Amino acid sequence: MFEVRIHGRGGQGVVTAAELLSVAAFHTGRYAQAFPSFGSERTGAPVVAFCRIAERPIRLREPVLRPDAIVVQDVTLLRQTDVLAGLADDGQVLVNSGRTVAELGLAGYDGRIFTVPASELARAHVGRPLPNAALLGGLAALCHLVPLAAVVEAIGQRFPGLLGTANVAAAAEAYHLVHAQLKERSHA
């Protein structure tokens, strides 16, 4: 089973990201579940959502405590809460930021943290800084959990028309940016 924890703020599409990831997994013939954990349900409040993907039915129903991947949709959460708590020893992290890992002060994670400017990509393609779709594209490149085509299909189903097309473009660009980082690190 592969477990993902997504951290963000209310209004950033954290819950939608987990749901889209689970739908993308269904499109690849796997089992998946997605569910949120809310504190105060208001715009800007910290929100966590979880997604599990497996080859057989998932019976576990509690929050993900030892994630294989963590997505951080709002970089300010890095200083506000321990979003990296419980990260699996070989787990990977994707952070919504145009800054480098060193600039974020996260250099101690042995090359397991990657950044992608998802809010900027969303603003450029969608017209609003909603990072969730772009981060799913980046996660597809980082973890090889689901292929980009499955993410694209899930986004298109959830957001038909121009909004879907714009979110797909943001996801594809994030995918290529993370893929380039992976390639660069493998040559270093």
C-alpha cells in the first residue's frame, strides 16, 4: 500500500487533490481511498487530506501516520506545524514553492524533497493560484504512483471544459519540472 498525506490550507483544494489522486489510481485499476481531516473549517485554516493506493481492497480507515509521500500545498506550514512528521524512511516530499530545498531550510532530508512553483503555474494556466492540480502532476513524476495520463483523466472528469484544460496544462508543466529535477539529481 502507498500512503500520501497532503497538507494545505482551506480553499487550496487539499481535499480535491486527495480525491483526484484516488480517482487517478482507480483509472489504473487499483484500489484507493481519500479522506480529509479538518480542524476549523474556514478558508486559510490548516487542512490535511489522505490518500491510500493499493493493489487489493483497503480496509484501513485511520489517518496516514507514516506516509510514503507528503505534499505541502502551502509552504508557510513548514514553519507552523511538523508536516514532515512520520515520513517513511524512503518517503518523498513535494513542496509548493519556487525556492530551492536549501532556501527552505530543508537540506537535511537527503535529496527526498522536491519543489515546484505550483501556485505560479496555476496562476499562469488557470488564472488563480490553486496549486492542487499542478502538485498532482508533480507527484506523478516524483513517485511514479500513477501515470500523468491518469491524473489528466481524473482532472478532466472533475473539471470539464476550459477549467479542466487549464488545470491539465498546469499539471503537465509541473510533471516536467519535477521530472527535470529528478534527472538533474540522478546525474549529480
